[in-house]
Amino acid sequence: MRLVVARCQIDYAGRLTAHLPMATRVLMLKADGSVLVHSDGGSYKPLNWMSPPCTLREGTTDEGQVEWTVTSRATSKGPDDTLRILIDEIHHDTQHELGIDPGLQKDGVEKHLQELLAEHPTTLAPGLTLVRREYPTAIGPVDLMCRDANGESVAVEVKRRGEIDGVEQLTRYLELLNRDPLLRPVRGIFAAQEIKPQARVLAGDRGIMCATVDYDALRGLDNADDRLF
Amino acid sequence: MRLVVARCQIDYAGRLTAHLPMATRVLMLKADGSVLVHSDGGSYKPLNWMSPPCTLREGTTDEGQVEWTVTSRATSKGPDDTLRILIDEIHHDTQHELGIDPGLQKDGVEKHLQELLAEHPTTLAPGLTLVRREYPTAIGPVDLMCRDANGESVAVEVKRRGEIDGVEQLTRYLELLNRDPLLRPVRGIFAAQEIKPQARVLAGDRGIMCATVDYDALRGLDNADDRLF
DNA sequence: ATTTAGATTTCGGCG
DNA sequence: CGCCGAAGTCTAAAT
């Protein structure tokens, strides 16, 4: 990892073209050849960057300025990209050995939400029981297939954030499932930690029930269960 | 901007929980209080981070190790987040004045594609003429509203990458537009630089035509036009 | 290898 | 200020 602070001007050409006027920025040059250009603000996203695999070549302009050219080969996904960094002045330049990172361990994403709801289906609707998780269909798996108090089928789509696409997805499942005479009628529940108003409206329009899920409360239920055994 | 290279262990708790075992990493501390944790690989996304606004507080553990705690307040968007960085050894620690960045200038995104197609609708279908761009409807603007050689209405949805949600979006527009006796029948064209197979199948199933757009060729047409005048 | 769905998505525009 | 759509999205799992 090489860390450079420099006054520079940057031009990118590839999937789009972008330009950064001359200013002082941080350049992060990683071991795999990738390059990140950061300013002193914004979020985690760099102003500009080059994804690996790519190669950096150092050159000199006609005016005698240092110029770095970072290039990647054209792949099936996109055209060949070029990042041109024209360096006016280097304020800082250091090299560091970091080694391979052991990697990130995550917990609390959609999969966990689905697991918790599978164990506590009654939090979605009274009398609901689980038939199976990841119920397979021709167009993909339904997150939770359940049965309600009347013995009728209920398909549940779980999302961390409930938006229109999720409602569309559940609608496609319901359309398909309701063609099966052994299952029908199948109704739907759209479950998410947070449901956007537009998604709620669309769901209502299609007779789909919305359920807001409290992740912490579910986790609490789960821990309570654990203590019983 | 403060750049730190250190052996550290990191724990994040907020929208999810995440853990990074002890290893050497780069810590980028920006002027707005945000923190980025980078390893020597991966893409532009940090292993872990904290978005502004947030505050960093330095402390010491019972074992005498330095500990940084970065916290942000709970907002309407999410709960309060905490990033705990336990520092084992600092290899490098420098401070740099960067100033405000003049910002990025982009060119070549969906808006541009839409503009080019608006000027050259016949590349989508022979005899097609533009009625208007961003044609307003109750559920949002249709990218391009056109008329074909027979004088019938054609709604065009423009995407850089054509996926299922784009087809769903166009379907919703068509359903609404076809309720209008003055417009109907309205057919649809789904235009994108690249169309995914599943999106193509769904479009075909709904009688929507797909058009793959060559951005460079369109830009060429545009330049040719310019030269005529 | 290709495709698809999820993300601590972030970012910008408009009402 | 909140909602909505686009992104050089990236990434990991499934096909």
C-alpha cells in the first residue's frame, strides 16, 4: 500500500468520462494495482478510482510534469478504462506492508432476518405456521411459505428495506403460485424492517399485507427461547 | 485528513454488527469526522467505515491499549452507530491539509443516453418520431413518448443496463397509459445499452419490444449532425 | 463462468 | 427534509 498526498488533476475515460480539476487529494495505491482518489469529505466512496485488475505506468508530459496512467483491459462487462493522474506537486509519499486481511464478519443482514421470522412466524400474523424456508418455484425461491389459521397458503417476502421491487417480486411469485390448484388460494405478506410509502401503496393495491419487523425484538424473542433449554 | 497505518481490531454495531480481527490496516480520518478502514486489496469500498456526521473519542482500555470510539447519532434513517477501533500498534500517523475539493464532472450517464435517443428515435424503430421527453404521468415521467409510422403511441423506457425492474416500470406506465382513450393503444419499447436475458424474456412475455443501444454509434450520429450545420 | 439478488449501499434531484 | 431513481455501483451466492 502506497499513500500519496498530491496536488493533481484527474481524467477518467471508460464506462463514462469524468474530470477532476487540479487540487490536493489523497491517492491510495493498493498492492493489487487498484487506485483510489479521496478528498477530505464525502463518504466512503472515492472521487475517482480504478478497480483491479489494472496496471499503473509512470510517465512525463511534454511540460515535464509527472503523469500516472492506470489502465485495465476490456472485459465482457465493460470497455477498457483509463485513469490519467497529472501530478503537480507531491506533499507526501509513503509505502506500507499490510499483509492479507483476515476479512470481515457480518451479522444482521436479510438472511438473519429471514431465519428469525422463520422461527417466529406469528409475529407476522396470528396463527401463522411455517411450511418451509426458501420454498422453490420456477422463478426463484419464496423466502417463507406458510399456512394461516384457516390452513390457507401464505407466501412471505422478506426484505431489510421494503421498496417497490420487493412488492413486484412477491407479486410474480403469487401469480405463479396461484396457478397451482393444490396451493391456491395463496395470499402474500411483505415483511421488512422499514417499508417505503410507495411500496406500501402498491402492496395494498394488490391485496398484499405489509408487516414491519422489529429486528431487535425478534432477536430478543430468540434469546428468550434459548434460555428455556 | 489524518492517515494512520496501524495494527488494529475493529467492531461495528448499528444497522448490523461486524467484526474485523487484529491486523494491519490503513485508517483514513477525514476532516468531517468520518472514518474509513482500508486493507491492501478489495475494491473502492472500505472494509468498515463511519459516515458523517460523527465524532471520534480517544480512550484507553483496562489493558492500557489505545481505543478510538466513533459514534453517530440516531436519525430517521437508522439507529445510532458505533465503530470501536482497538489499536495494538501505530506504524504511521500523519496529518494533511487538503482544502475543499472542486468536485467531479461526469458525462455519459443515463440522462445523456436519453438525450441522444430523443434526437435519434429512428434508431429504436423505423418511422418513430418524438412527442416529448419526460412525458408526465401520475406514477412518474415516461422517458420518451413517441409516435410510430401509423401514428400510434409508443412509450420508451431508457436504461443504461436493462434488468427486470426496468421492464416492470415500463409495464406500469403502459397499463396506466392504455386507460387513456385518447392515447390507446400504447405499445412499449425497452431501450438499454445492455439487456439481461431474464429482462428480455419478461419483456417478450408482455409484448414489449427490446432495443439494444450503441452509445458510441449514437454519439457518432450526433457529431455527424453537428457537422451538417 | 455467468447471472442474480443484496448492500451499513451512496448520491443527486425534485417536491 | 423526505422520497425516489441511478450508479463506472460492488460483492457473494446460485445456476
